[in-house]
Amino acid sequence: MYDRVRTIAPQGVDAALDASGRGEIPDSIELVGSPARVLTLVACDAADTGIQVLLRTVRPRRILLCARRHVRRAAP
């Protein structure tokens, strides 16, 4: 994805939206220049990267699963 976007927008892009959850978050951050300009609808475990995570579009069960994973990682 990174190479294709760079080809059509060599100066970069203004923002990125992740709707796949397939691991493109690091490339998206590099393309836009700041994690604050990246939004994900599906990668709730990516919040520690500094991107924006929108959970309102996710089913309640998925929110609970994401919260569990986050708590497990944060526990000492």
C-alpha cells in the first residue's frame, strides 16, 4: 500500500483511515507524518501507537475483547 500511495501522492497525504485492520498503521503514520492524523475503525489494539481509535462503529463484544487485550498487556 505504501508504495502505491507514494506513487500517486509523492508529497504525502493529509490523513489516513484504517478500515481493514491488516497492519497498515505504521505505513499510514509515515504517509501522513503524525499518528494524530490516522484514524482506525477496527484496530482497537493500535491505540498505543498514538492514532485515533473510533469504537462507536464496533460491536459491543469486540469492544470488550479489545479492552481485555489492552488490560492484559498493561498488567505488570
